[in-house]
Amino acid sequence: MEIETVIGDVAYSEKDNIQFSNENEIYLVAQLNPLITQGGWKKEYEFEFNKDAGMYVCKAGNMAIRKVRTGKKGVSKNQKNTYYFDIERCKRCPFREGCYKEGAKSKTYSVSIKSNEHSEQAKFQETEYFKERSKQRYKIEAKNSELKHRHGYDVASSSGLIGMELQGAMAIFTVNLKRIVKLLD
């Protein structure tokens, strides 16, 4: 069987899967996790980047005092730039509620550095091919729901991998058989 496209949810867009699909010339139609594309901060506490200083500035106008790159290069997790802020200023800040935790020894803001794989996947998400294929996802979810709720594929009925494989094969066989009978009518 030749696989041209894999359609999945956000969980499928991890870096290892993107690398595997690129190496095997497979289109991976899976949205990137919003933490990668947008970051993890709420809008009201968003920090702005000052290009001239190369540092982030908080809502109150305080600029980070230093920047550190964390994480190992070349592993499945992306590296991050962590920006450190002056904790004494944070203690007196009028916007500290929800941003500064009382008694904290440091205040940081981290930004994931997008890997080449994530950057390429973000570009791919904007193509017509991706948008058309991602519209097919609902069909897959409906079939998964049928397997889990109508044919007992939600909980293992026996222990061990062989038992689970047999249960999966029987559930999938049943669903396929139902589809064949329906198409014959």
C-alpha cells in the first residue's frame, strides 16, 4: 500500500511525525498545536518584542534584563528563549495580578523557537491542498466514534497486546462488513 496523505488532529503534528512524513514523502494534514503557532499566553498578559533591544517588554513597559536559550538542539522538543525580568519592578507593578506570583524568585517569559519542520508545516497549513484534505477529518472522527461507542473499541475487554489487537481487528472487521452490506443494498 502506498500512503500519500495522513490526516490527523493536533496530536499528530508533533515534530517526530513531521520529520517522518517529510522523510517518507507523505503529506501530513494535521494542524500545529496552538502553543507552537500562537504561544501560551493569554492576550491580556501579552508581551511585546522590542526589535532594537532584542528583548520582550511587559504590559507595564518593563524590559527584560537578560535572555537565555534553553533546551537541547536537535532533539524532539523545540528550544526556547527565556527572558528574565527584574523581580523588584514586578513586585511594585500595577499589572502584577495574574502576572507576578507573590514570593516568586524570578519572573520569566519563554518563547518557543520554531524548528524548520514546524515552520514548513505552518506554511503547508496555508495551502489549498491542506485546507481541502482537512475538511475530510470529520468522517474519520465519525468512524472512530462508531468503533468506540457501538462496537466496544473504547475499553480493552481482555489484558495483553494480543487481546487488544484481536478486539481491534474484530471491531474494524464488523464496521467494514456493515459498510459492505450497506453498499450492496
